[in-house]
Amino acid sequence: MEDKSTTKTNAEKSTETVQTHVHEFIASTKLAEEGDNRHNHRFAGVTSERIPKGNSHVHVILVNTDFFNHHHEVAIETGPAIPVGNGKHIHFVKGTTTLDDGHVHELEFTTLIQKPLI
């Protein structure tokens, strides 16, 4: 006998969220401050899923930097998809970190290619 508690109707299946894609990223901030306090930070992670925007899409990045007596947060939206061949793409990211320890860091990087092994 079939267990009806785990069987989904077609209506239930059609309302499920379909996952799209994400991008990995690894980056460093630009240098900030002067003298002995001059430093940068590194950060890495995975973007949000695809967010349709115009004729393309973007992703959101929410991550903390590494710790150098303090850390910063990066909360930013990528630019639109940039084709790199074979139906694959990357995204350009430019902005600033949060203000912490009296300064911000500029950042500029690209995401990695989605599904690099496929």
C-alpha cells in the first residue's frame, strides 16, 4: 500500500521552488588606512541564487571579511551576467564594505564561473 503522507499532488509539485544557480567568489578588498595600519581583508563564499533583473539577472552577496583586529561586512548586488563562452557567465562586483574601525574598503572583483565542471 502506498504511503499517502509523502505523495505530492501535481499542484503541490508545481508550487515548489525550483533552484537556479549560484556562483562562488574569492576576493580581497583594496588597501585602507596609512602607515602601520595600512591593510586589506580577504573574503570568500557563495552568492544567492539568480535574481531576474532586466534582460539578465544578478546575485546578492552577504559575507564577512577576515579578521585583522576588526572585520567588515560585504552586502552587495552583483552586476548582470557577462558571457564567457560555452553558455557560461560571470558577474562583476564593485562597491565598499561597511564602516568599521573608522574606515571602509573599496572592492572590485568577479564571481567565478557557474557550474565550472559541467
